[in-house]
Amino acid sequence: MPEHYIPVRVTDLIGHLCAAPPAPHAPDLSADDRAAFGNFAGAVVAHTHTLYQTELRRLKDAYAPFDPDADPKPLATLSDEARAAALEQLVDTFARLMRRANFRRLSRPDLEQIMAGASNWGVDLDVAWDAFDKIDVFYRGKGTSVRKRRKTFRPWAHEDVDVPTFARAAVIFKARPHYRLPEDADTNSVFLKLFKDVPQVDVEMLLPGGRVVMPKLARLKLGGSVGSSVGYVVWKLSNFSVSSLLGGFTTNVLLALYTPLALIGGYGYKTWYAFHSSRKAYELQLAQSLYHHVLDNNSGVMFRLLDEAEEQEAREVLLAYYYLWRYGDPNGWTAEELDFSIETDLCERLKLDVNFEIVDALGKLTRGGLIEATGDRYRAVPLPAARERLAELWQRYADHGPPDLLPPG
């Protein structure tokens, strides 16, 4: 299914639009037209950045009471009731930010279905859901990546394997005291994590407090040694008469049982040691896997996601205005005609399969006065008029401040 996300840098997109060849019914852009559109695009980018700078301040203020890395710390200490309300607002605000950055939320049933098993590069974990006061997982971009693994019957050789992945995965959680977590675990802060190219089946690796589930073969090996030892003891005991056993454990009986008892003790220790060694190996494998996938933590996640949401909004506005301005019918285009034109052109020229958010883009342009609507048809205002509208918006921001992108929770 195509994503709403447009994977092109804004600077590259502006250059592509200025250099794009004309459609059959549209003239080529002159040097003056390219310069005028470039100036207009720069003003749109600056305008969008101003809006998101305001939103960044709001998010930083909302996250301050829960930021484990805050320096300096907030002066005021919230009451328990105020802190609970602030946590709800932070989680809701973060979820809306994720939607603006074109992430999708994974529900609990979705997660449990995805997390069944483990890939060849991850570990299988049992997640303690009751260890969290709040936890949400988001993703953007489903795809596949090619990885190498050793062949089963020829371990010296490798083969390429297609692995379903999430291009981006984000987690927000607040832990509560739980036996699965370390005694010194921070249960007062809210943690944000952002990862890349995560195998879908290994998404549980992103959640803290997971307990390693030993593979079936490893459990069979560990249980087999104990089972065989117990069986051997039972066999040895069956060689003694009932009267000899009822008469007490004589020296002969104890000597006869010494070997199986020693086997049980030895195999028991071996089993315990092998289990802990295997668990440490899996935990190391988990740490190594996450090391190569982590992108950012805590407040850094907000900065990165807000930057991505800002770029996405600028891309949507520029694309919608550009196609109406350069290729649109004099009588205007419907939303469906504009959406089809943009998606088709992106697919043919940039090989991008995108589900363009046309309603969102038209709403932004209409509110900014950069397009005009007559019935269900839209026309772009000329570039000089569009520049004037942006100048009016700058003056409005200077007088009243930029509007909030995300409404209060």
C-alpha cells in the first residue's frame, strides 16, 4: 500500500520542479519563472519553519517534566494529579505529531501478532505489558531488506534472504515498578526511542523489560540432560529390593547411588550454567541488534520528527501549488484531478509510489490564500499575488504570533 510520506528532500524537490519538462499543454519555464518560483518556494519553507518552531517549543515544554536527560531541570514540581494530566497531554500530543510525520500506530493486537517468533537476526522476547503505565509503538514505511544468513547444512556459505521491515519505528513509554525491570529503573520519566530498518517480527526488541525466550531446540537440549539423569536414578533405585530400601540407606545403597546423585548434581549445574550462558549470549545479540538500528533517543526524537513533519508539510504545499500553477486548467482542477496528476508524475519521473494527501494540502493552501476555490475546482493565484499573501501572513505572525499546528490536548 503506498505511503503518504514523500521521500524527497525539499531542496531537491524544488530543483526538480524548476527543471521539470513541460506537459504537452504547458509552456516551458523561463529563467525568470524559475527564479520566481524558487523565491516563492523559499518563502513557503521559511513560513513552515516558523510554524514548526512554535510547535517545537510547545512540545519541549510538555516533555520537560518527564525528560530523563533534561538540563536544566524545570523549576516547578508538579503534583501527582497535575503530573498525570501532563502525561496524558504529552502522549496525545506525541501521537498527533506522529500522524503529521506520517507514522501509523500499532495496536496491542497488531503488536502481539507481529511479534510471534523471531527472525534469524533477532531474539524472541516475552513482553511484560503490565510493566508500563503508558506505551505506544508507531511505524512508517513497510518494506523488505536483503540480509545474509548462514546456510543450515553449509554454515561456511551464505544466502540472501528477504526480511520484512519497518523503515522507521518509534516508541514512547513510561515504566512502572516491576520485577522484570532493574531495581534502579527510572519509572518517573517518559522515554522516546526511534529506530530504522527494524525487522517486523523483532519489534519486541524495542521494548524494555522483555524476557528472553529460549529457542525450542535449546530448551530441548537443556531439559534432556536433567531428564536422562533422573531416569538413570530411577533405574538404579529399581535394582534394590523394597526391604533394603525400607531398612534404611546403608553404606552399600549410598555408594550405589553416589554415581547417579553426582550425575544429577553435575547435570543440574551444567543445565543452570548453560541456561545463563545462553541467556547472556541472547542479551548480547539483542544489544548488538539495537545498536545498529537506533536513530535517536528522548528529546532528540522530537527534534527529528518535527523536522520530518516540517519537510513533509512543505513538500505537500509546494507540490499542490506547483501543479495547479503550471499545469492546471484555466477553469481549475478538482481535487481528484490534481491528486491524479501529482501521483502519476511522481511515479513516472521520480519512481515514487506515493498516496498524496490532497485534502490536507488543499486545506493548507486555501487557508493561506494561495489558491482559490470555485465550487469543487481549484486554481492557483499568480506567483506575485502568492508572494503578497505570504507577506501578509508574516505581518500577521508579527502582530499576533503564529497559530498552533497541534491543538491543545
